[in-house]
Amino acid sequence: MSTSTYDRPVLYSYFRSSCSWRVRIALNLKKIDYDVRPINLLKGEQRTEEYLKIQPFGFVPAYIDNRTGKTLVQSVSIIEYIDETYPGVSLLPKDPIERATVRALVQAVAMDIQPVANLRILKYVGEEKKGEWAKHFIIEGFKALEAMLEKTAGVYAFGDSITMADLTIVPQVYNGVRFGVDMTAFPIISRINSTLSELPEFKAAHPSQQIDCPADLR
Amino acid sequence: MSTSTYDRPVLYSYFRSSCSWRVRIALNLKKIDYDVRPINLLKGEQRTEEYLKIQPFGFVPAYIDNRTGKTLVQSVSIIEYIDETYPGVSLLPKDPIERATVRALVQAVAMDIQPVANLRILKYVGEEKKGEWAKHFIIEGFKALEAMLEKTAGVYAFGDSITMADLTIVPQVYNGVRFGVDMTAFPIISRINSTLSELPEFKAAHPSQQIDCPADLR
């Protein structure tokens, strides 16, 4: 895949995928123009021969870096790459302890909540039990996250600047609400989510604003 | 918590916890002496008032950095902190694309496998179904990891130097074997695991070598 193939980064994305959503926010915050290639997970487009050549595991997102022609996978890894190689706002603090604290907030969502209650897992859990399953693990994860945020939050998840931690919170709250989680039990998460949701970079990354969002969900 | 309290870092650890194990390997590779405080997850010691003051979510590991007196949580975050602040071998490459690739390998285990098949989840799945559950998701995850390693592996997971990716593989293979996963289906993962398992830093981090390992498992 040669560098000349792409003028801009390419994001293989599904409008409702929280991992795709995180990367969209990062790209917007860094003011990077990118092209979207929608992959409809419900229609199984992640399993087409064409997509499996790009992303052998059939997950979204995948990210093609136009400067190197390289394809990257795993949302948090893609976000760290974008943060490390583009100018503009920094999504991690400079102090090592503070970096570790932000990464721990990221991982509290990206390791302890999202992977346990995503489409792949819920399909395996089965139609009958998936609602209860998702709700249980999102609530358990939000309890831990809320306790962490009591110590770290300012306007945003970590103090008064946007960090990687904020990028994971908004999509996870959206999923929590979809599964009927009572967000009044998590006042800090709720407040941060409301504040972030008003920012243009977050608005533009919302599922309802994506080209592959069905008309009835816009 | 003052700096003077600790002469060495403190790791709250359970001998069989794969997340604790990853951090033990990192500390050994960096040649950092540390104190272990065992937390017996089966006896519920993660739920004692004393431990919840240190780690409010009752997860292991927790890490007290003796230089700052700060407590860090989330194994991958702790490992990145150790890597960023101690001299010696570097656990991430310098090139941004290579760093992103190593992080993607780490996350393929630390996000897509371990959180889905750990003690907390298996308890919720229930005694009857937990074996089948763990095996299914470990096999699914190893298929993806094996495909990634086809492109990245040398002697180790990423080329011929040890990286963070190697630290996640060894504990996950141990868990796979415990749940009866046929590792011959994953020749690259198996080869890397065998190579790593011979290294003194990995040997010393093995569950059987921990002070809280029961005599019959040594």
C-alpha cells in the first residue's frame, strides 16, 4: 500500500461502534480531515473478503495513515498514535504519574467495560439475556469509574483539559443509556458527559452525524 | 501517603492474576526490586476495608510508586509508567508506527481476551458454563493475535527485542492451557511463549514462584 494512494487518513468505521467513535473524536480534536469508509457490522460487512484484507479480524475501527500508508488497528493504540504524531492539543499530560492516571481512566472503560459488553459478546450471551448482561457490567464499571473520577475530575475527566479519558466516556455513556442504565447514580460521569457533548468536536463525532447512520436515528 | 513510607515500590498482587503477572515481568525486566503484598482473590481479600482504601475497586494489581508515594492502578498503565520512568530496556519501540503496532498487540490480549475471560466474568457466567465460555473467547482472541504476529513476530512478538506485547502473551497462554485450549493451533504464540518462558525475568514472575502460591501448585 503506497503512500501516494491516500491524500487523507482513512477511517473504517461503524456509526454506532464506540471504538470507532473514540477515534473520530480524536481526529476532530486534532483538526485532522479524514475519509470515512463505513462498515456495517449488522450486515456483516466486517467479514467481506475486501475488508478482511484490510483488517484480518473483522473489527472496527481500522485506520490508514496516509503519511506512511500503514494500517493501524485497536482504537486506543490509534488514538495514542494520532496524539504522538500530530500537533495541536495534547491528549495526555506530560507528567508521568498524571499520564498513568489518565491511562488508567481510559483502561477502566476500554478494558473493564467496553470489551465485556460489546456486540460480539452480547451476540454470544444471546438475545434473551443480553440486556441484563450489558446493564450489569456497565453499572459495575461505572461504579469504579465514578470513584476514580472523584479524585481526578475537574471540568473534564482529568482536571480542566480534555484527555484521552474523555474520548472513552462519551460513547460508553451512550451505550449505558441504550441499555437502560440509570445515569443519575453516576453524577460525575453524567456531568462530564453533558459538558463534552456540547463541544463541536464531540458533536461531529456522534453516531447521529455519521454518513452511515440510518435516517430514523438521526 | 508520604514518600518516606516506602523504600521500594509495592505491588499488590495475586499469584495467578495475569494482570499482576504482567507487571511482575516488567519490574524484573527493568531490574527493579519491589515488595509484594499478596491479595488472595479467592478468599475475597480484595474486598477488605484495608485493601479498598488502597484500590477502591478491589482489583489487582495496585502499585505504589515509592518515589512519589502515589498509587497506580490498571496493569497496562502501570507498565507504561514503569517503562517511561526507569532506565534500562525499553518496552516500546521509538518509531510511532512501531509503537502503535506493539500497543495493538498488547490491546489484542489486554482488551479483547483477558477482560472477557477473567475471574470476575467467569463467576457471573456460572460454574456450569464458564469453561466453555473461557475457551471460546481465548481461542477467538488467539486466532486474531496469531494473524497479527504473522506480520510482526521475530524472536519475540515484535521483532527481536522484548516489548510490552510479550508481557501480555505469557500469562494469557497459561490461562489458555488451564482452560484446555489446544495451543498447537497457534504455532507462533506457542513458540514465543516457549522462548520467553526460559528467560530469568519471566521465570521469576511465574505464579509458581510467588510467595502466595499454594504448596501443591509450586
